[in-house]
Amino acid sequence: MRNTLAESTLKRWFTLTLGGLLLVALGLRVYQLAAQSLWYDEGVSWYLTRLSLPQLTVWTANDIQPPLYYYLLWVWVRLAGTSEYALRFPSAAWGVLAIPLAWQIGRRLAGRWTGWLGALLLAASSLHVYYAQEARMYTLLAGLGLLSSYLLLRLETGRRRRLTAAGYVLSATAALYTHYFALFLLVAHALYALLRHGRRIGQWGCRTAAIPAAIILLYVPWLPFVVSRYGLDTSYWPGPLPLGESARQLFIAFGTGETVSQPAANWLALGYGLILLASLVAWMARPQGPGRRGSARRAMTSLPLVFLLIYLLVPLALTLMVSYQTPKFNPRYAMLASPAFVLLIAGGVAWLLSASVASRPLRRLFFALAALSLGYVLATNGYALANWYAPYPVNQFNKADFRITAGIVRERIRPDETVLLSSGHMFPAWAYYYGWQGWQRLPDIEVLDVRAALDLGVGDRLSQLLRGRRGVWLVRWQNQVTDPWDVLPLYLGTQGVQDDYGQFWHMELAHYQLPAGAAFDASSFVEQPVSTSFGGEIELFGTRRISRSQLVLVWRAVSPPQADYTVFAHLLDPAGVPLANADHFPAVPARQWPVGRLLPDRVNLALPADLPAGRYQVEVGLYNPSEPGGPRLEARGPAAAGDRVVIHFDVDATKDHE
């Protein structure tokens, strides 16, 4: 009777403690939930809720994410509305629901203290709080990963196996319909099952093969879209992913999230490295079987450390592998593996707290190490959260502020003006705050595509959009991809007068007053035709001076460039003595230049302050920095002089102006 009462009291205490922890986690995730503007990805989430379900399905089939998250959000906004708070709340809720799953996995792997500490660290994780405040699928993905991992462990108990297997199939399939990278966690699960059961995999149950078969069967309707999308992501330039830098970003993000400056994060990562190392040693020191006093009971797996390492490392490795040829990478893509990182630390700290050692000084040392490690993790995540919650202008991690940018334009735009969006694919977030009228897109794209990057050939379209307008508001976001050559500012600056409006958290805003009949074309943009070819690969079409010390070189690839060339531009006095050098890499590497397009390359000659007015010369050419000696390309054309062209450059006495 006394034991029954004690167990009842203990269960009640556990329930209250877990409930309190969930309330704290919810508070962290909904605090200032609507404080920041929706950014582009969240704008897309909102935009898709405006579509019919068939339209939504078609969009996602042509996008890089499957539709489950958007289906759920589509239903939710019809109940809760489309405010920023309402759009983000499901992410916060899924983030909270992941915590008891982490508690269950930790408890089953290594006892109740690992479960409690795992739940605590996940609740306080700045990475998970950050994405719990974003109207995207990442907390749902992490939660489904935890749920499927928990059910995988339950399959080993022999109790209600059919029901558990059905739950695993549904949760794994849901994860695949949430994000394509969920497949990497399922690969980890399969690898663990093979290592855990080895030759006994068949004896573990005939239903083992039925589980992946059922998942594939449920995913068959979406498989054609997966195959068609593989390798078609054109939102980044192709090229090798820097694996070392990406691994470093992952480690930092799993430790301190997204809201610590790089210099500070690099130092804090050293502490996490030591804690992780100590945790791994502690995991290897603990008994790999049922815990003391049956704390993990029959559900304890005999390979807890192996399970967590596979859970962590396999998705990370496969994510980096798939991303290698297209350097589009963000730690959030591998967030579904982050609970394993948390549980590895939790299990190590738990063992240090409860290790049975005869030596009292050693016990005290273990306790001190555990307390120091736990305090370090909580303190660093608290620091990251303080950065995230800080108000403007202290917070340096704000999302792109479409809200304030749209508000300024809406208040100040005149009837004879229009808005030009560059990049055009930002339209969902812009429309959320500005509305659907009074703006145009350049490039006119719905999703980011590096192949649509602007060049001087856009002049005719720009003239058409601005016909009859006396002013234009230029809104720029991600212009390093869609307008890397600054085509729009250069064109508008040649015809109009710019007002200085500056930047608003990753957004650029400028206003131009336009003369009547303003028109834009490449021929009138070029002031000094050159028409000289370098190495038969690249032509210098012409030049334009845009300020006292700035020159625009207009390039055109006549055949695919064979190297990423460096441009040299040297200012010479009348005697040919160099006065200023401006060697630089173009805004886009030469091997990525599309053949036949006119590309304006801005050059800052950095003139000496005391340089007198007069006529000077600029020698221009290309060389290959990757080869010994940096060989220059031979120039052929009217202005050619061996391996360069020489053009006139008049310097006046006025100060620079943009």
C-alpha cells in the first residue's frame, strides 16, 4: 500500500513537472511571436493558404518542399485567421509537442534523468525557439522525426507491435510529405535496425519488410514529383559546397542557434565541443543494458549511444552530400537531427550526476562537471534568446523587414508612381503588407531562379513598365542573386534622380524621380563603344562613366568562359604611369555568365584625392588568377593593345556622386 502511494505521488510530481516545463517552453515560443515582419518564406506560406487545395498541390509539386505543412496551415488559417501570430502559432505548438517525445526517447534510452534533461535542453534550445517563431515546416519536421524515432524504439518492446508499427508508418510518411530530407532520418532508422538486430532481422518480425513497403506505398502518389525535382533547384548557382564551413555552421547552430554573432559563436562552439566529447565518454562508460532499478525497464535498447549517433550523423552526412553540388545550404535543412545532439549531451550530463563511483572526490568532480556543462548550455542558449528577443536596434538578427518597407512606400507613393520589386519572387511577402495593386516584378518570376538574373537586355521591359510614370520606388531583396550586376540602379540612375531611403533589415529601398519619356536600352547606356574580344571568349562591348571615379565596363560572353577571370582596370596618366589600380572579381564568376547577354561591371578606380582634372586613360583586361603567373587573355579589336584595351577617362573637379 505504501509503495503504491509513493508511486502515485511520484507520477503526480512527474506530471506536474513536465506540465510546468511545457508551459515554460510554450511561453518562450509565443513571446513576441508577432514582433517581427514575415519574411519571404513565411510570405510564401501565407500565399499558399490563399490558393485552392488543387492549386496548392500543383505549386508544391513544382517547388522544393512537399505539401503536408501547407495543407495543415491551409486548414488552420480558416479557423484562426492570417495574422502574423496566427500563421506562426502552429510552428510554436509543434515545437512544444516535440518536448515530451524527447523526454520519452531519453527515458527509454538511458533512464529518467536523461529524459528530463533532454526535455529541458530542447525546451530551452534557441534553435528550436527561433524556428518555432517562423511560419515554416521545420518544427513539424523535427517533431515527426522524434515521433517516428520513439515509435521505432517501441517496436522492440513486443507490446502492441502492430499498432506501433502502424504509427511508425504514418509518422514516417508524414515526415516525408513535410520535407524531402526526412528520407535521411528513415535511412538512419534502417541502418540502426540492421546494426541492432543483424542476422536476426528476419526473426525480429516478418512485418519488418512490410514497414518500408507500406511507407513507399503511401508515398507513391508523390514519387513522380520527387524524381522530377531532383537536381532542378535553380535558386543558387551550381558549384561545390564548402563542407568544412557547412559542418562548422551546423555545429554552431545545434549549440547556440541562429542568433549569436559569428565571432562569439566560434568561441562558444569550443565549449560545446568539450561538452560533447565529455558526454560521449560518459555514454561509453554507462552500462549498455537495462538501467539500475529497472528505471528504463524492458523498453531499454542495448545500443543507446549507437542509436543517437546514427540519428545525428546519418542525416547530417546525407544532407551535406546532396547539397554538395548546389551550394544552397542552411542548418535548418538538417534540424530534424538536432534532438539527437541534445539527447547526447543530456545523457552524458545525467550519467555524471548519477554515476556510482566509490570515491567521494570523484563523485564531487563528476557533479561539478555536470553542473558546469548544464549551466553552460542553458546560459549560452539564454544569451542567444536574449539576442533574439532584444528590441530594435539592439537585435541584429531580425528577419527581412517587409512590414516597415511596405509601410513607408504605401504612405509616400504618389498617384503617378509605381513600385518595382527586385527580386520579383518576393511578391508574396510584399503583397501581405502592401496589397496586390501598384507594383511590378523584375525579374518576373514566382520562385527564385538564378537563370533569370537581370542584364542590360531588360531595358525594353523596364521602359514599358515605367511608361508614363514620374517616379518609381525600387524595392530590392536578394538582389545579389537576381540583380547581381545592379542593372536596375544603374539604369534608373542614368535617367532619374535618386532619393536616399537606405536599408531596412535586409531590404533596400530607393526612390527615383523620372523625367517625362524616360527610356532604357543598352545602346544608349553605353557611352564609349569598345567591341574588343578577349581570348575569343569575352567581349568588352563598351563603357560608361557614372561618377568621378566610377566606371562601368559592359561585358558580353561570346562563348562559354573557360575560367573565372579577374578584371584589371588601371588608371594611367598621359605618360602611361599607373595612378590607380582596380583589379577585382566581377559580381558573378565568369564561368556563370550566360552567353550573349550584356553585363555591366562596376569599377571603382579609387582616384587620388589631389588628382587634377583632365583626360586620362584606363587600360582594361582579363587574367586567370588560378594559373601560375596569372596569364592575361589576348585582346583583339579596334581598341586592342596586346593583352588590354585602352579607353579614355575624363576626370573633372567635382566630387563623386552615385
